[in-house]
Amino acid sequence: ERMLLGRFEQAPGCLNVLDVDDSEPPEWIVRAVNVAPSDLVHRATRQTTMEQYWARYRAAPPGLPDTA
């Protein structure tokens, strides 16, 4: 049965760890979700990735590419 979690934000470059056994059918357990090595406890922001990109875009000087 597929379950959807709605709005589930993933940090760029994050790790998700699933432990899958070799039984038939395979059983699995989620060990870690959305572990971002650069921000383990997600203190840097409460914005989604797209909100962060939009803020950087809006802050860039007109006519210049965003190189940050």
C-alpha cells in the first residue's frame, strides 16, 4: 500500500537510509531521513529549497547572474 506524506521537504544533498533485508518479499525499515551533512539539525533555515532559491534570485542585482 502506497502512502503519501504530502509536503515532505528534502534538503539538497541529503541522505536517506533504508535497511532492506533479503527475505521474500523484502522487508525494510527507514533508519534516517533527510540527513544533511552540512546542517544536521536543520538550524540554518525554515524555508523550503525553492523559497531559498527565490530569495537569492530576488536579491541578485539586475542583469547579473547569481554566482553564489
